[in-house]
Amino acid sequence: MRHRKRKTGIPLVTQLPLKGTGGLSPQLESGTRKTRNKGFVHELVHNRILFLMLLPTLLFFLINSYFPMVGVYYAFTQFDFNSGLFDAPFVGLKNFEFLWKSGTLVKLTLNTIGYNLAFILLGNVLAIICAILLSELRVKWFKKLTQSVMFLPYFVSFVILSVIVYNVFNYDNGFLNTLLTQFGANPVDVYNNPVIWIFLIILFYLWKNLGYSMVIYLASITGISEEYYEAAKIDGAHIFQRIWYITVPMLKSTFVMLLLFSLGSIMKGQFDLFYQLIGNNGVLYNTTDILDTYVFRSLKVTFDVGMATAAGLYQSLFGFFLIMTVNYIIRKINDDYALF
């Protein structure tokens, strides 16, 4: 009986890589090389619709973030409005030297970091507590009503907030002093007491932003599987044990992520809050002046562009190194929680 001859064709060795070689066949390797050589231009043409959708965002950052970086040059000059934009005399680091020796830079840094740390820590802790308490409510209409009432101050304008604060703490006819006078007590001059404003600013910030942060944590709690809680109930865990051993650990990633985002802008402060509540009251500057308000006041009142730009540059560089350092530490502890 005759054996049939196998049909000739491409040998199997040329079609598949040998085991352990880790290489590709010549046909696949040449095709891969051609794909790689197409480059960014091919990608731009092939996905032109997606790049067009990205164009408004790129233009926004170019116009508002990258092009204005040219103004960093003024931090090293003694700017004069009578001269041209780039004709101001170059003074090197004298603007930074003046800010440091006068103590202004230290005071602004301590105020900015101190307030932001209070905002971040107290804000997140209270938001977690409120979110947990709200998630444990079983009456749906009361739960929705409470969530709406707490979230409502977030939409209140800082201008309206400043009007409310002024009508409460005004010395002559404010609500607080009117109430104290009716009870026979002496009126309190709040706008001439710098220490009180440390607590008032933190209080009003929490009042305005607590609802927004609470909603973020409440969404994270909603995403936790009910199976964990059911298993804990079967094991005999009461409500506080379920919160401490299930809910709180599950919120750890959300807390770290919000913490990193907040630390990225820790040197920016809350300009609207401070400026609207304090305004140009120089008596309160020692405890309420931050980098943002100082830069704004330098441009609006003293017209010192060089000093304002120097303070702004210091603010940006300090915040950049801070977020890089914190992210590096978190990446070393747990790489899953790092931003990059």
C-alpha cells in the first residue's frame, strides 16, 4: 500500500517560535516591526476624532497653565510699569531674600500649611463619621433629607457667606452682640480679635465643604458588598465592630486618594474663603494671611509684581516638592495607594 506524500508548505518551525526561545517567527516579527515604525503620526491620523475631542482640554491647559509660566521671569526682577514687559532690571534672588528676612515668607507658609492641615484632617475625619452614621440610617426619607441639608451649604457663594458672617459678628448691630446686650453681657469685638478667626475660618470651611466630602465617602460605603456585613452578623459582631473592622478599612483607599489630592494644593489655601471673610482688615493679617491673599494684595494694593511673583513661585515649588515627597513615601509603604 502506497503512502501518501505530505503536502509541502511552510515548515512548522518557521510558523511558531521554539519553546524557550522567546522569539517570534520572521513573519510575525516583521509585521510587528512595521506596526511599531508607524509612530505618532499614524496614531494621530488613525484616532483623529479622539485627538480632536482632547483639543479643548489641551488648549485650556496651554492658555491657562503653561503660557503664563513665562511670567516666572518677573520673580527675579524689580518690575516697573513704566518700562516694557521684559525691560525690568534683573535683581536675582533679592525678592526672595526680602520675603525671607522680613519674616513674611515664614508667617505665610505656617498660616497656609496650618489652615490646610486643619481643613484636610478635620474635614476628612468628620466626613467619614457623618458618612458612616448616614449609611446606618434605615429611614430612607430622613436619610435623603439629612444628606440634602448637609450638602446644601456647598452651593452657597463665598460672597453670601461673607454677608452672613458680617451680619452675625458686626460690633454695632450684629446678631451676636445684639443677643449679648439683651442678656446684659458686654458686646464682643470679633473683627479686632485675631485669635477668634482661627477657629471661625475652620468652622465655616467645614460647614461649607463637609457635605461634599461626605457624599464621596458615602458613595464608597455604598460600594462595599453586603456579604461582609452579613458574615460579620453571623459571627456575632455588633454594629460598632462592623464599622471598625469592615467599613473603616474599606474607606482607607478613598481617604489616601483624597489626602494626596488635597496635599497637592496644600500651598494654595482657600482664597475665596479668606478674602471674603477677612477682606482688607490688617488687624487680622497675622493669623489669617495666607500666600494667596498676600499675592493678591501685592498686586492690587502695592503693585509689587516682582514680590507677588516670587511668593507665587515659592508657593508652586513648595507644593510640588511636597506632593512628590508624600507620594514617594506612600509608594514605599503601599504602592497601590500612590498616585503615580
